[in-house]
Amino acid sequence: MSKIKDLKVDQKLHLFFDNDWHFVTVDEVDYQQEIAKVEFEDGDWTMIDDEDEFRALITDSEVDNANKPPLFLNGMRNK
């Protein structure tokens, strides 16, 4: 899992928010307070901190792979 201190403006993230995974872009980062403002694809935004579950997406292939469901979910294999 990523940390706020490692984020950069315009970085793409995969954020678990409102019981689902979303693609967001880092809009602002406050390194002292360790919070970041992120923007959803539809233009909405929210503030996140290290308590939120998110991971940085580094390459386009990681973005593509993030769209695929995990092979295992809660210890059960998806079919």
C-alpha cells in the first residue's frame, strides 16, 4: 500500500472508496499533514490520508491490470 509522503501531483492511484475501487489523480499533497486531495474521473474529489486504502499505479499496464478482478478474493477463487 502506498503512503501519502510518497505521492506526487498528477500521479494516478487506485483508491478503495465507498466500497469500490476507483481510479483517481493526485491533485494536491500536504506532506506536513500527510493528506492529499485526489480527483475522480468524473471530476468529483475527496481528501485521503494514510488510513485510506490506495496504491500508486506506475505504468499503463498496471492501470490495465487494475481493471481486472483479482484471482483470489477473500480466500475464494473467482470463477
